Amino acid sequence: MIICALVASLVLALPSTASASFSAYTFKTNLLHWVNVYRANHGLKRLVFAPSLNTAAQAHSNNMARYHLFSHYSSNGTTWAARIRWYGYRAPYIGENLAVGWITSYRTLVMWANSAPHRANLLRGVYDHLGVGVTRGTYGGRVALYITADFGGY
């Protein structure tokens, strides 16, 4: 069964000086941490990074930033599910959450937790793995992070 969260949140950008200290690695590891805290609070197992999901998520964040889009479809029309499979993830259950704006990993988690389709992905018990992509760019003329979280499991 494939779960896709189609609802996305846009947060206004902070002043550009906030972007000077951005670390993609820190953002990704912090987002995994907050997702796992949220899941643990709901009695669910922790997720671990899966290399193929990380690659698929990062490719999509890069694509969205390059083409200034915010969609589960890549610029060439590829669906999120096809993209995840193309990058080699084979477990039967997959899902995707997106966010855009100048936001922290914690704020991203809070936005997703407050949106029913995103929350469904966060709390899906069959998920074992997470991949996170984050790219700095502009959206709506403002500095923004394009965030992709790809979920998967057995």
C-alpha cells in the first residue's frame, strides 16, 4: 500500500542572515531524531536512514530547488513512488512528506504532525526506514529549504 501526503505547508522565510549557519547534515539528523521522538511517543519503533531513500529524497529536494517547484512530481513528471523505486528502494510500503520554507527540523516535524496526511506517514507502523533530502534555494522569492522525507518499510 502506498501512502502519499499531498498536503504541504509553506512557511515564510526568515531574514537571509539566518541561512549563513545552515548545515544539511545537521538538519537531516535532527529531523530523523524528531521523527523518532514523535513515533516513540506513539509507541512506534524508531526509523533508521536507508541509503536509497536518502538518495531519492535528496534528488527530489535538489530538483524542486533547481526548478522552483513544490510537488510530489519531479520536474520531468516522475511520480514520487517511481522515483523512490528508481533509486533502488524495494520494500513494499513507501510514503513521502514535503515541506518548504526557512524552518527548523523541529518545526518541520510539528507542521507534519498537525496535518492529517503527513501525520499518517509519521505514524505508519510498517515503516522501518527514512530518507531525508534538504536543499537550500528560493521559493516565492524568499530563501527556503526544500525538504523531502521518504518513508519505507516491510
